[in-house]
Amino acid sequence: MRPRRPTQSFRFWSLVAALVTLVATGATAVEQSKREVTVVGRKYTYEITDASDTAIRVRVDDLVNVTFSVSDIAHTFTISDDHYRIDRRAEPGKPVTFVFRASDAGEFEIRCTLSIDARCAKEMRGKLIVTK
């Protein structure tokens, strides 16, 4: 006896059941975009490509690819809070690249945590702004 193949009707109703399950559980398809950002640290500030200020602006669920370089002395790109834990160090001529998912909405401070120059830790600030 040969096994029965699913009929078109069975496949149709299986698809309907799967869609009902998705709707009932609140699952949605989220469009994810990839953002390329270049950040240059120099003289107590961060310069962000395509930004008029020192803020990186992305949307929730964006995959953010950051290239961080410095032009004077070593600096860090640090976000340290309950949502993001990013700490990357770059030296002149040695840029670093890293990727993170913007999983939480809000404004998050970017800062340099090195004590090579006392003004870095006090003045070097930027923002990650994640919107829904």
C-alpha cells in the first residue's frame, strides 16, 4: 500500500492554519535594513558621515555596520548601559569595524573612555538615536 500524498485542499488548509497562528501570536514580518556608518574620532569629538551633528540615527532592528577610525590619538567608541554594551578602541591608522543590531529604541550616549588625554573622557560625546 502506497502512502497517500497530501491533496491540494489539505495543503490549502495547512497554509490557512499557519497564517491564523501567525496572526494569533502577533508575529509580524519586520523589514530589516542595513546601515553603514563611518565615525572619525578627533580632537574631543566624533564626526559621523552624513550627519550634521554627532548623532548616529537608525531604526529599531537595523543592522548597523560601523567603521570607527581616529586621526590624532587613540580613542574609544563606547556605549555602556542596560541596552547596549559596545566598547571598541581605534588607533591612528588602525580603524576598527563592528556590527550591532539596534534592538532598543531611545537615545544612548557614545563616549571616549580613555584617559590618554583628560579632555577626552570629559568632552568627547556623541549619540546613538534609535527610533521605532
